[in-house]
Amino acid sequence: MLQGTGSDVGKSLLVAGLCRAFTRRGLAVRPFKPQNMSNNAAVTADGGEIGRAQALQARACGVAPVTDMNPVLLKPQSEVGAQVVVQGRIRGNARAREYQALKGELLPRVLESFARLQAQADLIIVEGAGSPAEVNLRRGDIANMGFAEAADLPVILVADIDRGGVIASLVGSHAVLSEAEAGRVAGYVVNKFRGDVSLFDEGLAIITGRTGWPSLGVVPFFPAASKLPAEDAVALSRAATASARAIKIAVPQLARIANFDDFDPLIAEPDVTVDFVAPGRALPGDADLVILPGSKATLADLAFLRAQGWDIDLAAHLRRGGRVLGICGGYQMLGRCVLDPEGIEGPAGATAAGLGLLDVETLLTGEKALKEVRGTHSESGAPVRGYEMHVGVSEGEGLARPFLVLEGRPQGAVSEDGQVAGCYLHGLFADDAFRAAFLAGLQDRAVSGLSYDAQVEATLDKLAAHLEAHLDLDRVLEMARARGVAHFPLPRPQRAP
């Protein structure tokens, strides 16, 4: 099990790389994350949903994602509450304090999923969440040491040297863990190193001396990680934008933005700039296309969009002849209104006027669509594929001009003037043929020849080779085979000089 000294230390990427590395050695490998918090989710082969990172890790193993790989998924809907998804299905909503009381009930379900994966695999690589050093959250923990103890797993602690303070983060983690938890740590990894690794030899000696934990390696920064789907919305704040590219696409960064990996294939195109517009900024006046992204809370994000003045920017964009596309929640916002009679997203009976750019209205319902689908783009006839993940049904005269035809049924809508369109299909830009046809509709361009899926596969292979070169993977495998904590006696750290 890989745990971190904090969030965003690179655990998800390391697990993906290890999954691919050990799969290339001929092992049947599976990823597992007992508890995840993310609004970037993926539809599974068994008709549920899991965190996007676990779907990528499953791909690294060469297998289809299943709900057992992430049995508890928390999808934030407010600052203090989240939707709780258990084994791929919505259990309900819970505020933070309510969820703390719920965790004990969820551990048996988590262990049940883990046991099913064990029956399929030679090796399971588990990813923790946050940090085991958050000892104030230790009671009932199912995400870090609580799960490691329940499943009797050795732990590798991952620290991020790029953010600074790596010695303190590892030594400090040792200081706050219990003796049993510290004894469960089989070693540590220093991640995201830049420069001459040998310059950190003394740092490794200090960490090992203070904790008794052995170093399993120092992993240099891996720039190609930007070519892989990111799960955490923190990545949006670091998303690179390029100037002087032929096509400019603006994406307003909604407060509850979801499934933003929809845009990764567009970012990969050499002649496309994707500008994630942070709150407080106006939508750029020179954009060819504005895409309203998916949202975990359509009503709240519709209000947020208006509070930013982005509705006014959209109207100006359309007057200049620009195009607008809405995906899932963004599609719902483009209609005449959004109705929530059952209180799916908030108080029952809530209603909000939409942006009025498409002749549809949306009724939010308790039933959630979760399925992979294929079809065609109505305008170009290009093939599309992706997945639906939404609550709500959209109806209206605008559906007579569908954006897509999916498995023989029309879906989405296009405005009469063709400037505005929307649909429920996530992942549609991953299809190379559709992406090329859609971009050609914005501006004359030469097809780049980018194969997005091939790029992801090649990057996973490079990541695996990167970890093979810088980590002691033979030792990691020995630790997994040894398993239980009895094989990792409590270290005896040296006293500080």
C-alpha cells in the first residue's frame, strides 16, 4: 500500500506506473483505493463509477475498471458535504461529521471488494488518500492505516520533494504515527526530484537515521505525466496554456467542475490552446469555442457562473460569432431551466432559469445514468464514444436537432443557428476522428495525426520504465510477498545529534 505524507505527492501516478511495470513482468496486477474523494469519475465495466485515477491504473494493468477497485467514492457537492458512492452506487449524501460516523459501517464493504480483487490477482497495489499523519482522523479510518491494518499490508510512504520540507514531512509522519503504524511502514520513496539525485544522499541518511525506514529510491520528476488524465482539480490551476496556436478553447472553471479529463485530448493537440478560466477572470474575447464542463452540482454552478459574470461574457462571445458547447451539467445549464423537485442537489422544489441558449429544459431525477456508449456526430457523421454519467432528463423542441446519435437514439441539441450545442456524453474528444472533424468545424486546419489513446499507452510504458530505473522494484515485490506487519519490526530510530 502506497500512502503519502500529504495530498498530491504523486501516489496515483506512482501506482499507475507500478501497475504497468509489474504487469510487464507478467503478473496479474490490480489497483485498489479503499476511499477516494473526486468529482472526476469513470464508468466501470460492471455499470458503476469509480475515481478516474483507478480507471487509469486499471488501464495500466491491461484490464477493464470495475467498482471493486474503488469501493468508496466521495463526490463533493459543497464545502462540508459530499455524495457517497459505495461499490459504484449512490448511497446518499453526508456532511463531513456524518461521514466520520459512517466509516465504520463501510469497512466490511471495502474489505469485501478487496477480497474479490485478491481472487483475480497476483499483486494488488493499494493507494491511500491524504496522509496517515492526519491522526485526528484516525478513528474509523478506512483510507490509510485503518485499511492497512485491517488487510494486514506493508506500507510504502511517499513524500514530495518538489514542494519542499521533505525531510520534515517524513520524520514528522514517523513522530505522529503509533508504534504499530510506524512498524508497518516498510520503506519510503522520495518523489518529484529535480537535479542531481546524489546531492540528496545526506538527506536520505538523515531520514533513515531518524525513522529507521529504508529508502526504496528517489524518483526524478516525470514531465510526461501531463499527458495522462489527471483526477484532482488542483491540476487545473497548473494547466499549461500556449499562445499563438490556431484554435483557442475557453473552459470556465466551475466551483464543482467534474470530469474535466474530457479536455485532455484537446490539450494534447499541437494547434489547440485550452484556457481554464479561473474565477475572477473574464472569458477571453478571442476564444473560438467556449465549453461549459460537467458539474457535480448544476444548480449551484449555474449560480456560480452568473456570479462570475460569465453569462454576460457568453452573450458577447456569441455576438462575435463564437461557438459554445455544453457537456453534461454544462448542457443542462444551456437550456431554458433546471428543475429539482426531489431535492437531488439541494432543497426540494428548487428551480433555476437556464442560460436560454438551447430549447430544452432539464428535470433532475434520482435515477443516475451510468453507461458506456458509441454513436456518431450528427453534423459530420464521425464516430464518437464515451460514457454517460448524470442525473436528469432533458426534453424540448431543441432535441429535434440532435448533436449526437448514440446507439440509434438522438441525444443532445443544437441551436437553430448552429452556434450552440450540448450533450451528455463524456469522453467524446478521445475519439481521434470525431476530434478532428469537430475542430475542423471551428477553423480550417491540417489534421494533426494525434492518436490520443496511443499517446496514453506510450506514456504509461515510459512511466513504468522510469520507475524501473529509479526504484528497487524487486524489493517492493518481496515486501508484497512477505505481506504482514510481523515482517517489518518497529524501527529503532537514532537520536537526533
